[in-house]
Amino acid sequence: MLSVRDLGVAFGAVEPLSGVSFSVEKGETIGIVGESGSGKSLTAMSVMGLLPLIGGRITGGKIVFDGQDLTDLPERAYRKLRGGRIGLITQNPMTSLDPLKKIGPQVDDVARLHLGMDATQARARTVEILGTLRIPEPALICERYPHQMSGGMKQRIVIAMALAADPDVLIADEPTTALDVTVQAQIIRLLDDLVKQRNLALVLITHDMSVVAQTCDNVVVMYAGRAVEYGPVETIFDRPRHPYTQALIACIPRGLEETARLTGIEGTVPTVINYPKGCPFHPRCARAEAICATDPPDFSVEGDSAAACHFAEVAHAQPA
Ligand code: SF4
Ligand code: MG
């Protein structure tokens, strides 16, 4: 349904994203995981065709959606896809909601614009969708304003707006980061159900490995604008071969899945300004050797998965 191959993105002379590849089919969830600054949101913005808005451009690779290459799609055509067949859910629901407009009309407008429904059809659809999202008394909620709702409810409304266009692909960029823990778990479960019920392809962007473990079929681990390991979730969790992936998994507090936070790896993700030579992870890597500071590692492929580490063949014994 959606396939990204070897994507590169530049802002002027700096290239904060390169060599990013993943694909996702209907009824599947792909996780894109990494710390903030790893290029996850930039990847989402590239797929949504939003790079020109922030002064970026695609320098290489392909983004193929339903057989169509999006990398040179004109903005007019992109406007139809965005919020239509490709939906976006961001961390802050208020970036998608109009504070001055009632909930009902906001969701109705999506079906009117993208599916050409009239007001009555659109409202019936809105009420139905709010119901499937387990929002109590949908008809009443339609008459409320965003500020009258909790953070979790607002995020459900944003999901409803995305669904109202009957999308094929949903990109959720840290959809639960701003919510409290119990609500986070509810929203993640909801998204997981939607993938199955509606046969959606979900791209779930997160910093939380426990969320990946709960919901994703495949995962791409990103570090400093590069994919460093990818593969089926079971393989990656059973046999992580990249020291960064191993560290991310080691950060999940066992038995406390819902409160897991990525805090356990020392140091910070390098920026394009201080981008290290060789392997981008070497300043923080416990396994680094001399070659890591000079030569960027290639992917070592094993079955369906791959890791970009000079020692991927031997480094899987114990999590770092
Ligand atoms: Fe660590 Fe070297 Fe592997 Fe990079 S290539 S992850 S620095 S061992
Ligand atoms: Mg982000």
C-alpha cells in the first residue's frame, strides 16, 4: 500500500534524513521508532508531502502509494491525498482541530470534502464513526467545542476526522505522547482495532518500544536520520542485532509496559551540525571499535531483517 525506498531529505546543504526504507500493507502496522531527533517526524512529513512547507526537499529515493510515486506529485494532487486517502494524526490534537468550531461540523466537513457527501449523509457518518471510536453519546458530542473535551477525547475526534475520509493509510506521529498513561493505552488499543476492522495500513511513529511490541507487525529503528535496523517485530525483539535497538529494548521496564519511557541511553542523538563520521551511533555505543569512528556500516541482512552495524553478526548475544 505504501512503500518508502531509500528516502533522502535535505534542507539547503544539510541532509538530516537518508537511506530510509519501509513498507506497509493494508491490515498491517509498521512502527518507526527512535528518540526525538532521529528523523521520525521528518519521515512522516515527507510522506505527507509537507516538506516544502518547512523548506525541505526530497533528494533521493521513492515514496510509492498504491502504485503511484508521490515524490514528484504536484501540490494540487497532494492536497486530495492528504487528509483523504492518507490520514495524519499528530501528537497535539489542537493542530488538527478548530477551537472555534463544534466537533460535529469539523468531522462532517471531511466526508463532505473527500467523499462528496451532503450534510445529512456526512452527519450520519460522523455519528457512526464516533460510536466505533467508543465515544459515548456521539450526537451530543457533535454539539460540543474542542475545549469542552479531555485530551484523550480530542485525540479520538482527530482520529474520527482521519477516518471520515475513508483512508487507506494512517500515519500516527506520537499520537499518545501528550496523554496520560491510561488514556495512552486506550488510544493505542483503538488504533490497533481500527487496523483490523477497517483494513488500514498504519504507520505508527513512537519513541516507545513497548508500544511497538504491543501493536506492530514490522519495525524500523531510526537513529540520527538513518534507519539502523528493520524487520518483523518478533525477530527484532528476539534477536536485536544493532546495539541501539538492544539499548531501546533494554529500556523497557519489564512488567510496567504502559509507563515505559526511553530514558536509559546515555548521551544524545547527534544533529546534522555535529554529525559523526563512521557509524552515527559510535559516540554512544558500548561496543564501538576503531572502525566505527571511520567507516559507516552497511546493512547486514539476515532473513527479513537487517542491521547497520559492523558487528551485527556477533553483537546479538546479549542486550547492551
Ligand atoms: Fe556500535 Fe560500531 Fe555497530 Fe555502530 S557499527 S552500532 S558504533 S558497534
Ligand atoms: Mg517527532
